[in-house]
Amino acid sequence: MSTIRLGFIGVGGMGQCAHLRNYIAERDCAVVALAELRPRIRTEVATRYGVPRAYADHREMLKTEKLDGIVAIQPFDLHGQLLPDIFAAAPGVPVITEKPIARSLEAAQTILDAAAKHGTPLHIAYHKRSDPAIIHARDLIAQWKKSGEMGAMRLVRLAMPPGDWSASGFSHLIGSDDPYPQVTRDPSPAGMDDATARDYTTFVNYYIHQVNLMRHLLGEDYEVTHADPSGVLLNVRSISGVAGTLEMAAFRTTVEWQESAFIAFEKGWIRVELPAPLAIDRPGRITVYRDPGAGAAPTTSEVTLPLIHAMRQQARFFLEAIRGKATPLCGPDEARRDLLAAKRYIELFNATKPAKAAAAR
């Protein structure tokens, strides 16, 4: 497989700026076709990026084209219907789609079952796992765990205050005033009233990356143990007893992005500062502190990383996955567990509402 033939389903904002431009830049990849519901965007995107064929319907594209991989980028409340349809139309062809896997656990299970039925390798685009700084941090965490040189792992702390997440990443977006066609969206999560479903969807939309990254850095699953009534803090405990915290909107920035991960061991720590998601050619920054004791001087060091952004690296990993290589990309079962963690957080958060109401009185 010298050149991988890709088809794109959905070339809206994220489809173009987070995905398509990165695959177009890879020399061993050819985007041979795209499918997009809106006619103006479909035509103009295909023209700008030199995509030979553009279809109004993904079924027609999948029936016509011989593809090695499919990039399917659209709102996640369409996944429960669209993804199984893709799997059935192109059985066995690897697919990558945006996070989260679905709007609800029920839709996620439908997707998992369909992927298994049609033998489809499915990857969820949690791009932070592909950032060079996160990859380096994971390798160092594994090394410290194996050697025991820094003692036991004690804490993973993630922080993602609201800020300028696009970093001018949409500056080359081809937009359109074409009305978005009427589509059937997946139902709300079962057992949730409208207000709870809104809270859940908001949390998933903003913080599911961190829900996933927490498990990725811990190296094991965890349980959500506490939701602060302020809506600022979420606490977890891993299977082996490591504490974790997610700090959400404790503050906000207007002209920059201040996302970070902090991993503490008894004798050292690793800090990763992540760039805005759509920043180009910027990896995260990683700082490592070691204090082994026994008279040895503590050290603080920074790691020099290649100038590649996480979205571009993620595209390369999907191409490697198509070739059958192991990558840090997220699979569907783990992505479903992210929705379970999000549901548990909302349950705990809603349980604090009577206490907040009583305090207000």
C-alpha cells in the first residue's frame, strides 16, 4: 500500500481545518473523493484541495470509490446513524471520526456493535493523544512506573479553562450560506430529562478530551468520585488508587490558550502545557522535575520536541493504523467508557443541586 486512498465524509469547519488540510499534506496519502451535503462547500473545497471527485451523498461515494480509509467528520449527534451506515457500505475499511463517539451510551453501543459486525477498525479523534509532548510524557510515565526511580504515581491534574482554542485556525475556512439540510439526529441519552441532557451534552462537548486524556495518562481506568457544586472541579480515583482532578472553568482567557496536564510521582513530576487545538506546527511543552534524594541535587529540565502539531501527527497515525501499525489512537470501547464517566459526573453534579438550593435560601 504505497499511497493510501482516502475518502472524506464531511468537510465543514473541523473537516477542513482540523483534518483535510493535514491529510492533503501527507505525501503517502491521496484524498481521492469527498462527500458533503452542502453544494457550494462541496464544490469549492474539492477545487481548492484538488480532490478529484465530490459527492452529495456518502453512500454514492462509498459505492463508487475504492478506499483504504475513511475520515468522517460531522456533529457527534449524527454518529449513531451515520457511522453504522458507513460500516455497512464499506465493510472492513478503517474509519476515523471526531470525538465523542456518540451523543449517548445507547448510540455508542449501536456503533460498537455495527463496527464488530462489519469488521471495521474505528478510531476516535482524541488528537491530544497524538501531541509529541503527551507521547513523551506517556513514555516517561511508563519508564518511572517500571523502574520505581521516582516512587509511586500520586496524581494526575488536568486543567482546561475556556480560551482562544482556534488560534486563527479557521482563517482559511471555506464557508457558505448554504442552509444545512434537514437531518435526523440521534435521540437524547436515555433516562435524562431535557435539562440534564443539556448539561451532559455541554460537558461532553467541552471536556470529553480531558475525560479521555485522564485515562490515557493514568494508564488505567478510573471512577469519577466527586463533582464540585461550583462546576469547576471533577475528582477521580484510578483502579490502583491514583488521584485525579479536572479543573474546568476556574477562569478564562481571551487571547490565548492555557491547557495543562500535571503528573506527580513521589520524587518528581511532569508538566505538559498544550497549545490551542488548531494551532499549526506547535507541539506541547514538557517540563520534568526529578528529586531522587539521597544527597542528589534535584533537577528541572525541558524537552525539545519536533515542530509538528497534534492534528497533523494524528493524521499520520491514522495512515499508520490503516497499514496495521500500533498507534496511540483511541478505539471505540475506550471512547464509550468516556461517555460512562461523563454520565457519572453529571449524576454527581446534579446531586449537589439540592444542597446549592438550600444554601441559597
